[in-house]
Amino acid sequence: MAAQLADRQLPDGWELVNSSGFARVAHNAEQRLFYKEFLPRSPLESVKATLRGSRATRARIHNDELRLAGFKAPQNIAWGALGSGAEYLISTAVPGHGVDDWLRRQLPPGDPSLFKKRRQLLSDLGQAVGRLHHTGFVHGDMRTGNVLADYRGGRFHFAYIDNERNSRHKVAPGKFVARNLMQLNMHTPQELSRSERWVFFQAWRRQMRELSETEANVLARESFAWAMRRLAAKGKLVTSQ
């Protein structure tokens, strides 16, 4: 099956899904599996792999680390090298939809009937990400599309995907935490209001007891400003902040 997928053939039940230019991803909904082929980012990638492990190896290790620590992440099923030199990883699908999908489509802003559930999503997300950071984990690309939310039992449960660039530390470095918070803030003011961001941050802050009030507030302000600068550079801000 991996050979077929690598040869650009799709076995029955498999379909390609959108991905970056450095990966090829297919999904089998019935079997609840994902196939990810890691395409070289640069000619130096093989050299880097000898020093810190290939991207596929790191993804597999970081999935396992998260799961062993009690966080939800894909379960590794099969992995290996292809004749082209690329590597692949087959893993289970985790339940839920990206937080970005919840914020934009399932719980769109401006609907009074969804106000309470939107706030719960952001509070539960803040608690989950705060616990992740408090445990020393930093996600390598914490866009809201890489955090899946599943609503059951009256609350949201979260899983982390695209974990190849994750890292774990005794204490999560502030600059890495700030980057994660910036990535989660990459929504326009029309999509996510300041008060909603504050709901997330307050829940996150309660998990990060090692930070002083001043340190936490600086992280909140700087990560928000950083995200707004990046959105402005991309031409996505329609009003100044």
C-alpha cells in the first residue's frame, strides 16, 4: 500500500488531502488512517537527518512522547523508507476538527446562540495548551488547524497533529511558548475578538503557575502583537489594531 501511494496511485478507499509542498498526505476514512510522505525540503535534509533524525522519525517519536505523557496524538501504525529516498508514516486519525474550523464554520462569530459554546471552546483550549506547556512540551507548528477539537461529554477534548518539529524541555523556553501563542493568535479580529483571546489566555495562565503575573501579561501582549504584524504583512488585516 505504501508503495502504491508513493507511486502516486490511490488504493481503494484512499484520497489525497491538502498539505504543504514538503509532504504528500492521503486519508482512508473507513480505516481511519493517514499516510504522510515526507518530501525533502532541501538538499541538506539528509545531512540534518543524520544529526537529529529524519522528519518521519521525529514525527513518530513525538507522537509517542505526547501519548505517553497523557496527551492525544496520532498512533503510529507503520513507517519506512521508499525507493525515492523519502520516508513515510502511517498513523491513526484522531477524532475532531481543527480549532480553526470550529472558530470559522462550526461556531462562527457573531451568532448569539453560539456565544457560550465558543467561549467554552477557547477556555478548554487554553487549559489544554497551558497543561502542554507546563509539562515542558512545545509544538513545532501550533496553528489552530494542527489542534483538533472533539466535543463530547459537555466539554472539548484536544489532539495535536503534525508533531515532527515538537520539542520537550524541563521548562518550556519562553521564546518557544511565545511562538506557540502567536501561532494560535493568527486569526483576524473579525474571526476572534480581544475578549475571546482573553478567555483563552486566562485559562492558559492558570496552568502556567511558574510564571509571574508580569511575565504572563508580557507573553500575552507580545504574542498578540506578533500575530497582528504577521497578518498585516500577509495583507489579511482590514482594520488597524
